[in-house]
Amino acid sequence: MRRTIPAIMQPKRSITETPNPLSGDIDLATPLGIVRILRQADAQIFGGYLDYPGFFDDETLWTLSDLARRAAQTIRNPRGRVVLSGAGTSGRLAMFAARVFNELLECRPTEEKFRYLIAGGDAALIQAQEGAEDDPHQAIADLESVSAGADEVFFVGITCGFSAPYIAGQLEASMDKAGHFAVLLGFNPVELARNIPIEGWPRTFLDTARRVAAGPNAALLNPVIGPEPITGSTRMKSGTATKILLETLFLAAVRLASGELRED
């Protein structure tokens, strides 16, 4: 049973946006000291943060195992497709992961099993597209386009702080469509997902995160890795953790699909 954290210790906002006590004086440190502080902050990725489930907790490991089996099923399906999506750096990591696993599967460009989406389109891979991550309607159109022709889709929406409307729209669309399975990947507990209205959209991100958590055709992958060493820079530790989780999940899925690993 999860212990109760004293009120003074409870985060009042997104953990990914909360100052990290380890790095409060990082601006005063020597270059070597900065490296040591960053190393200590990175250790929280693996060692955990407060009493939240981390990388090596059973909750996370069982979720990864279950998701690998589901993804393997999609990979084996000739008309199955894996779609990775994010805004900003999360979208760029989605692109890198999709490219790596398509190469591993030796897919021809016209038969790529892994596809990626990034808010703002490919232009956002090299230059930020302001406001693109705030449009859930365009997000759904993007997902429909990249999923065309597939009868089974394993969708992973990456939003480190549980906040991007672009991902909220795609999660909602995936949960409402037959043959789709939706995964929300990020590093906050559900209760700290963004709970402010999304313009032109009937739900907050918190509403969507709660719906994902309830399933049945959706799942959360959200080990809590602690605050970033530089407040508000949510793609330092979070970027590292995203890459590790995507590669762990889909390497296992590809090996299961090929028969290199047994599902039991």
C-alpha cells in the first residue's frame, strides 16, 4: 500500500515542472560541480522519486511486459501499425524510435510498420512550430492520415508533463476507434495532469488521463522520475527516460513478434 506523503512534501503542480532540491544552487556550482549535480538528478530516473513507482517497480515492469505483448501482436499483423507521437522533443524522439525499429525490421519505405507524428509536421523536427501542440483537432486528422489502411494500431502518445492537447486529441480518438490501443507515456502521476480547459475541446488533459487509466483499450506508462535539474526544462531527464522506455518496450515487442522471445 502506498504510504501517505506529508502535505508539506506533496507536489502542488506537475512534478516535471517542480524545482529539484538537488540542483537549487546549480548556478553557483563549478563546471565539475554542475556535472555532479546533474548526475545525482539523473540517478532519480532509476532510483525513484519519493514513494511513486519508478523504472524498476513491479508496476512499471509488468506494464512494459503487457505492452510489449500487445505491440508484438500489432507488429505480426500484416495490416498492423505502431504510431508514436509527441510535440517538440517528444515528437523528435518518436521519429528516431520509428526509424530505428523500421530499420531493425528491414521495412521498405512503403511498408514501414512504425510511423511517427510530431505536432506541426516534419518542419517541427528542425524548428519549433508555435502553437502546434495546442490543436487536438489537427492532431486527430494527423493520426487518421498516418493510420490509413491499417486495421490494427498501437498508438503511443508522449507528453512528459501530461499536458499536450495534441496528444490528448489523439488519445481520445484512439480510445474511440475499433482496433486501436492507446498508451499514454509520461512522468507525472495522473492526478497531476494538467487540469485547465483546452480551447475548442470538451475535456482537460486530466480527464483524458483518467480515461486512459480506466482502460480497457488503453494503458498508462508513467514511472515518476523526479523534477528536472533545470526547472521547466522537461526534456532533460524526461528525454532520457522516454528514449529508454521506447527502446525497451519495442525491442522486446520486435523480439516477441519474431519468436526470439517467448511470451510466457
